[in-house]
Amino acid sequence: MQKNRESHVLNKPKCKTCWAKYFCSGGCHANADLFHGFGL
């Protein structure tokens, strides 16, 4: 649960510089972790 609380666009290196970070908010954290292993 703590991992999901800390998982947001400002903590994701690829999202920090993305122009659309506040539109997509980094996508679903659970899906990212499940399918790609980088929820954080």
C-alpha cells in the first residue's frame, strides 16, 4: 500500500520530464508494476 502512495509522476524518472505527466498521471500504478515491474 505504501508503494502505491509514493507512486506518482514526480517520483517516476520517465514521467518527470514528460509534457503529458499531468494528463495521464503516469497511468495505473498496479498495471505498470504487474506488466513491466516499474510501478515506482
